[in-house]
Amino acid sequence: MPKQSAPQELAAIAPKLVEVTNNVLFADVWERPGLSPRDRSLITVSALAALYRSEQLGYHLGVALDNGLSLEELSEAITHLAFYAGWPNAMTAITQLKKIADDRNAG
């Protein structure tokens, strides 16, 4: 998987946020040996879906697929979350997952 990084167009308005995102979150936290990238992706997707952070969720669903999670595993995780994080959160997440899967199958 390509190394994750913050969108560079944000550096013009928030250079420190981009720097910290790249150097701390992606280059340090995501690279720690305690969890695999696959596990980190599952945790991240679950947290973003549960907190209804839909703007970031789509990106991380793609990363999760790239990190080895299957469409079925992500679907099952989102279904499970519906009972703990709320139906609207799960429906938003599964809609995003379907769009990503459709886009990947089309390309």
C-alpha cells in the first residue's frame, strides 16, 4: 500500500496540521509494531463510522481494502456497529462502502 499522507492542498492553509498528520499519525502511530495495518484499518473504520465522521470514512474504507480487509469483513463490521453506534451511522458507512466497491469494480 502507498504511504498515507494528508492532502497536500491543505498545507497552504494548515501547514502544521499536515506536517503533524504525516509525521506523527501516519509515519509513527500507523507504523507502530503492536497492530497490523489491517487491524489499524478495522479500528479506524469502526471509530469513524461510530462517530459519524463520514468525510474521513470513505478514504479509510479504501485504505482498509488496500490493507487486506475484504468487502465482506467490512460489511460485517458495519452491520455489527449498527447495534452499538446507531442505524443511521451504519447505513451511511455501508452506503460509502458500496460506492467504493462499485468504483473499484468499474475501474
